[in-house]
Amino acid sequence: MHIRTSFPYETTHEDVLVPLSDGTRLYARIWRPLTEERVPALLEYLPYRLTDWTAARD
């Protein structure tokens, strides 16, 4: 497996809670490039992600 370590833009990330109508709150980490240019988006959904030992490298 190849882990990429350089990217075309610097990035920032923000941890947010997304409220649902039943009162449940979902945790999300939003990564954004530091640019005004339009860039593609990627959504990754992994339940229990913070405990699978890969989150530290993200």
C-alpha cells in the first residue's frame, strides 16, 4: 500500500457534530484545501472509524 504524503494544497480539518432529527449526533471530520479554487470532494463513511487504528495516519 502506498500512503501519499504530499498534496497540491495545504489542508485544514474541522471536527463537527451533525444533529439528526431523532436527537442522535453524528461525528464528522471535514478536511478542506486552503484554496478558493473549486476542487473535487470525497465522502468516506466508516462506522467506528476512530477505533480502527488507522485514524492516526489520516
